[in-house]
Amino acid sequence: MRLRLGKFILLAMTILMLYILLVNGFPVFMKFFKRPDGIHPNPVVELQIECADGSYMIVRGNSSRTPCMVKRVFQLIVILLNNSSEPSVRDVETASGALIILNGGRITGYELEGFNSIIGVTEEGELVNPIGSRIIEVLSRHIDGWAKKMVKLNVTVNEDTSIIQIRFRGWIIDEDDEVWNPVDKNKEHYYARDPPEDPVENPPDSRWSGRDFLRYKTYTFQVQVIR
């Protein structure tokens, strides 16, 4: 009887150890088997702008349409889509994200839906409170293939502004493919960007991170403000 009980306890402990290994250790273990596959994430940033009549205008890329007019306080929804089966890296604070720059307005409130954090940034690259900032980044530690992240921003237009300009871009760090960073002189994970960078003159790596973050390409459009 004791022998059977001992076998049962041994079997239960083995099952428990296998479960712990699969839940906690398996993802780390699998990192050693990841190989570059030539498939990259495909970030697409979509903006939804609250018009003065209560409707929303959808913007992707450099909009050539005449946008609706906005009130002096309006909502701006930013969506980061991954239009690819390739996910981002995991457990990296900046694994995916979007940058918003407001010329003529400031962020006065936000609601994260999928993004893990939001930061305010000065033109010199210093971190500040996103509330009251005109430059913000929303960040996620991971994004799956065909997934999306969203943030709702409350924007207040400056009193002396009749036209507000919005610049934006997004990125997703590839989970396995790498690219040569000519500044740091080493290999790093591939950064897929929207808008895309010139792969010859400016490979989509993190060469301009830090204080030079404004050098990456952005989409730009303007919205007229009602009086």
C-alpha cells in the first residue's frame, strides 16, 4: 500500500513540475529555437478624429481629403494595427507603439485600451507627464499577429490656434529577424515602421532612438478648428 502511495505522489510531483516548466520555462526555452524567417510585422496607424458634428473621420497615412472641422476640445483615437501574422518581441517595454505630435494643441486626458503605458516627450527627448504634453508615445510590451492596440486621447486646442496639425507614426519590433545598426555597430531586432523608412539610406532600426527620435518619418495632416 505504501509503495502504491509513493508512486502516486511521485507521479503527481512529476505532473506538477512539467506544468510549471510549460507555463514558466517553456517560452524562455523556445527562444533558443527562434530563427530569422524573413517575415516582418506590418504596423498600420489609424486615427479616428471626432468632428464638430459628432461624427468621426478615419485617417491613415497622409490624408489628401479635406478633414472635418473639430471643436476646441475633441477626442482623438489612435489605433495600432499589426497587419501581419508575425508578432512582436515579448516583454520589451517598446515592443510596439505609436507617436503623436500636436502642433497647436495638448493632451488633457487619455484611456489606454491594449497599450501598457503612455509617456509625454519633449523635443529634446526628455520624459514628461503626458497630461499637458503635445508629444506623446503609447507603448505595448507585445502585440500578436493580426492584433491591435488603441488609446483614446482628449485634445484641447490652444486658444490662438485655428488649424491644428497632427503628426503620427508607429512601429513594431520583429520577434526574430535582426538588422545591422550602423551607429551601435551591432545587430538588433528589426523595427517595422509606418511610415516605412528608406531601407538603403535609413534602415528601419533604432539608430535614432533617444534624443533623435524626431528624425523618423511621420505622416502629417491638418484639421481646422471651429470658432
